[in-house]
Amino acid sequence: MQEFDIVLRNACVNGTHICDIGIKNETITALGLGLIPTEDTELIDCEGAVVTPGGIDGHVHLAQDRSPRARAAGYVSADTIETGTRSAVAGGTTTVLLFAEQAKGQSLKEQVANYHLLAQEQGSYADYGFHAIITDPTEEVLENELPILARTGGIMSMKLFLTYKHMRISDKQFLKALKKARELKMVALVHAENGDLVDFFTEHLEEMGLTDPMYKAIAHPPEAEAEAVNRAVTFSSIMDTPMVIVHVSVQEPMQIIRKAQSLLKPVFAETCPQYLLLGKQRLEEKHFCGAKYICSPPLRSDPKEIEAIWRGIVNGTFTIFSSDHCPYRFNDAQGKQLGFSRDCNGDPKGIFTKVPNGLPGVETRVPLLFSEGVLKRQCIDVKRFVELTSENPAKLYGLYPKKGAIQIGSDADLVIWHQQESFFPKRLNHDRDLHDGCDYSPYEGIEFLNWPRMTLLRGEIVFREGNVVGKRGYGQFIRRKPCSLPFQRRMGKQWNVLQAAL
């Protein structure tokens, strides 16, 4: 007789069918009806509630205050790897992909090693991997360090910036990095905003004294995003390299991406909860509270833009749905208050360029899309929800089928939701409901129609009925493989730059 550590009884798998799930040695080992538990088996009755794969958040910034630029600016992240991953599992996310950031002049390999040490020191509640942020793509980095990180380190993605003076790279450097990514079968994530355009608007706003948080959206016009997305997609097509355009916020770049996808270009897209649920009016909140909502790209005000992003969720333009969790406390001199000042009359005045960029959201990402997309709008089904929050991130970032699936042989990373009929809707209260290190949530007061009842990571219950019960340090580093999402190669092994141009 087959033995199990845990049996989930009456699970509605991905919202489609009822079955039992048998778990042994961290892995799903059986799916069927009437699985027989032994004396030592823990039996969990799901009572027909939806069960989905553990969420995979491919865009999470934790302890992102170790770089020279962070130290120079004086800001401190609200979340360590410990507190951020604790928050993640409480919201149904069992794997997070963090960022190992290289500053100009630094060794990328050494920075990745430093983040490995940091993760071991702070301890993770969730499994994790790293994207390599490349800001200085020297020959040493591209030809010697990156191949080691990809081939033996299991780091199969790089992030490139087209904005921020201290991080952006030239077009030529961008092309060289994409060429190396193709060679190593890596995925390139791109923060696509035209840095010169953003700098131009920012400088003019500063000259006019228009620096309160509400002007952040003016400094980052939609055209800056659209131009950079078009450039990135063009380069991706020429270099034949799979690319993810991250945190898409408006319709125009989404249309550029959609067209590229229709032509079978290797272009994938990500959006985030803030662009579905929050508008630019949040930046206008008084008493400097608009600083809570400063992020890049900024929040947009036009309801048509928000509806367009929802269409991208429904029609498949967006491959993944990530949090871009990048938390800074509001009531903290090393957080959002860095941008607070007073004018010559002593009245409060914000300086948006000094406010740390980013919002918290790793815990709310999964339940927000389930509540808003599956239950309220009913514009996506559970299957599409799973694609966006777990299956596609696993395939895109080389984790599938170990992660992102409920099938025999996959890690037993599972989220058991509440029975819909028995869940009492709740309006989010940060201090009562969340487990991060921040002091606010941008989604405060939003009504949730469901929330994970239980989260399992590799067969261990790490969150149960509102309480994190997992152990710090249980989370493991995951070595990743190449992207397994389908895309068409223009050429095979014979590819080269001149052939691509022809």
C-alpha cells in the first residue's frame, strides 16, 4: 500500500475537479479518489474548496538596501529576506525570485555570492532564486562571470534597465547583454522607460518647484514607457532573445507587446496589482500620504488605462502577474520620509525624487487577483489565475514542473483556499492581516472575497488559518533551468548578428 505523509481530501484542483492529493517526502506522489491514509498520515479535509499550486512571484525586492546607491541615498528596505518571505507564504506564495544587484564597477559574481550569504543569514520561509541585475556589462562580466552563474549557479535570468542614471545601460551594452543571454539560454527582464525623457521632465518640474508626490506621474509620462518598450522589443527581435517587459502600466506599450507576440516574437509581459487597482489620485493624498504610492512606472489615472490592463490579463498579453514588492516604511526617516521637507513658509512639501521607489505587495498579490479577477469581475477562471500567478512564472523562469503544477512528481507547494460559502469578506487592515515589515499597505480597505486558508511548501504547512507556522530557514535556493514557455527561434545554432539583420 502506498504511504503518505499528508493526504488532502476533497480538493477542488485548480477549480476543475475533486480529488485527493497524496504527499510523500516533499513531493506530490498520488492524485485520485479515496487515497488511503496510514496511521502516521496527516489528513486534511479541503471540503471541496479550491486548491491551487503555490504562487511564484517573479519580481520581489528584499533587503535591497545593501548597494552603494542605497547607502548613498540613506534608505533602508522595510523587509529583510526573513520578513518578506514570511509575508509571502501568508499570501499563498511559496517561491520568490529576488534580485542580486550589481553596482557599476562591482563584480556580478561577487554580488550574487553576497546575496546567497545574506539569504542564509536572514533565513527564508519560502523557496527562492535570484535574477542578476546587470548595470555594468563589462567583458569580464559577460564572458567570464555570467556563464558560471548560468551554467553552474542556476541563475537563468538577468535584469537590464533603460532608465535611472545609476543603473541604465547604453543601447550597445543592451545588445551585447541580449546576445550573451541568447547564448546562455537566459531570459532578459527589462525595466523599459526612456531615461532621458524621464530626466528631462523631472528637471523641468524641479525648476518650477513642482516636486510633490503627485508630480511623479508627470515626470514619467506613458510615452517614456512606450518608446522604451518599442526599443526593447525591437532589440529582442533582432537578437532573437526571450525578453520579459516588467511592470507594464499603460495601454500603448501593451499594444506594442501584443503585436510582437502576434508575430511570434520572443516577448513576454508582466503587470502588477497596482496597475489594476490603484489610480494616480492616490499620489494626490494630503499630508504627504501620496508618497506611499510612489513607484516606477507610476500609477495612472485614466480608467481606460486600467481597463486596458485588465484586458491584457484576460486575453493573454500578460504572461505573468507579479507584485514588484519593494517596501519602504512610511513613518521612517530612512523610508518614505526621506522625501518630506518644508517650504520657506514652513508648510509641508514633498520631493518625489528623494522618496524611495516602491510599494509592498508580496502577501496581497495572489489573493488580490483571486478576489478581484476570479470572484468580483469574473473575467478570468481559476485556470487562468493559476497560469498568471504560478504556472507561467514557473515555465518562464525555468522552475517547471518542479514548481507551478499539481501533478505527480512536482513539489508539494499548495494553497488551500477557504470554501467560498463559508468565507466572510474582509476589508484589508495591514496591522491585523499582514505579516511583512512595512507599516502600511497600498491596498488598505480593499474588500477580499477569499484568502488562503493554508499554504504548504514542499509538503510542510507553513501558513494555517491566519498564522505563519513555518520555520525560518526552511526555504531553499532553487537552481533554475532555461525558459520552457514556447517561442519561435528565427534561427538555430547557425544564428549570428549579420544573419539576423538580413
